[in-house]
Amino acid sequence: MHAIQNTLYVMTPNAYAHLENATLRIDVEREKKLQVPLHHIGSLVTFGNVMVSPALMHRLADEGKSLVLLDDSGRFKARLEGPVSGNILLRQAQHRQAGNTAFTLEFACAVVAGKLKNSRSVLMRGARESFDGEEARSLGRAADNLAASLRAAKDAADLDALRGVEGEAARGYFAALNLIVKPQAREHFQLDGRSRRPPLDRFNALLSFLYSMLMNDCRAALEAVGLDPQLGFLHAVRPGRAALALDLEEEFRSISADRLALTLINRGQVTTEDFDLREGGAVLLNDKGRRKVVTAWQERKQEEVTHPLTETRMPQALLPFVQARFVARTLRGEMDGYLPYQAK
């Protein structure tokens, strides 16, 4: 048994989430759609125009459960939670190390190394599974380029140089992802570079939505161990930016979000009908598409993997929590350096 904080996602426009005795109830047009005991819920995440009763907000805060507000496309808007009870000594260590230039660069290098290794594993798997010899070779070359970027990252003299290596590697990686999309799906799912705000194609819209959910999971993991998600090392600190959550997210992007996006596309589980075109060329998942992706995301998180460091089997949902504990141990000086999760 694994104790996993369950997240309830509410996506239906104009849904009403409210408290009924010790349960959380969801109504749509005054008709009950869902009712679940509150103790089964770890956090409530709403997309777009979803109403939440004040009584439910108070109860969630009292019980240490978070309420997260996302817009229609899954972009983070706000988070409501009760008083912070994080470990003040740990946060002091985090702030102290953030002022340590050598530590900051070492930690950021570890984050980038984790990202590049996992991105490379996605490309190498794509090469192995490709039925086209030339495309397999192209994917292999792209994987080799990431290996070269990994070596360059280790020699980076400062954060700007490291970010430059990471940015160049990301451009090559995203260009290569198109070769993992099955030929019959490429007409409608092609990455024309990485576009974010807003996404300009269906593949980017799918990635952005998945990254938003991954980001929320990473932030929750960091807060669960008492860390400040705003104070990062690779990502620059800016008001309203969860920089440490972005740091933690990097090692999981390719193996959690990108792999799932490719699976959904290649299996035909998401189609052109799951996306809407907005003014200015923006492409966003519609309500039907969001439901499909959230369901697949929740199912994927329950799949078990073996963590290479702890050598224990666990649901993928627990991986950010394990890595958040490694971040805390590194900041305390209990580990020589941060060791990111590496997929097999």
C-alpha cells in the first residue's frame, strides 16, 4: 500500500463544488454529478469557470488540503491553502544555499543533467521502435547530440552558460520529437518549435496542458517536505514564479508529459476534435480533450516503476515526492549532491 494524496480535477464549465456534511459534492445545473468523502481528497484542482463554496474553501484550509485554480488551458492562476507549517530550519538552509554561487551552479547542473538524460531516453526509445531506418538514424543522432550537451553542461562556468546549453539541447530535442509521431498522425500533430503562451499547434497545446499538471504535482511535493517552491536554483527567482517547482519539473517533463503526449497521439486517443482554434492562432484543448488527457494522466500516475536509488516499487505519482525529499537532504548537507530521477 502507498499513501497517495488524491487530487480531484473539476473541468466542467459552471460546475459547483460545495460541502455536504463530510463530503465534497459536485453539481452541474443543480444536478448532482459526484459526491466523495472529503477524507479521500488531498487537493481540489479546478479548470476555468468552476464555482467553489466558501464553506468548502474553509474546510479545505482547516484540513490542510489545497485548492488550485487553473484557467481553461491548464495554466496556473492561484493556490489557496492554510497556514504554512513547513520546517523553518529547512527553509533557512534553502535560502542560505541560494546565496551560495557554487552550490547553485552544482544543483542547477544536476537538474539539467537529469533533464538531458531522460530526454535522451525518450529519443533512443523512439529510434528503437521506429519502422523507418533513416528516421531511426536521425533520432539516434539527436540522442547523440544530447549526450554532447550533457558533457558541455558539466563544464558550464556559470548559470548563463548552463542555460544556453540547456536551451540549445531543448530545440534539438523538440525538433526530433516529430519523428516519434506516427506518420498517419503527422499532418495534424507537428511541433513547429516550442510555443507556450499561447500554444500555436495541437502538439504544443497538449504539452502545455500536461506540463501544467506536472508543475502542480511538483509544487505540492516540495511543499509537502517543507520547502519554499518559489526559491529555485536553475530558474531565476521572479515574483509569482515557483522557480524550485520548475527546477524539479525539468527531470520529469520528457518521461512523464512528453511520453504520455506521444502515446495519446500515436494511439489516436486524442484527435483534432479535441482542440479548438482561437483568435490569433492559439490552439487549446477543449472540454472533451481536457477530460481525456486528465483521465490518462491520472491512470499513468498509478503505474508502478522501480526507483533506481531507493530500489523500491512505487506509483509514478510518488516520484516527485521522493525527489523533493532528495532536494531537502541535499540542502541540509545530508547528500553530497542532488541526484535527479533517471528513467530506464
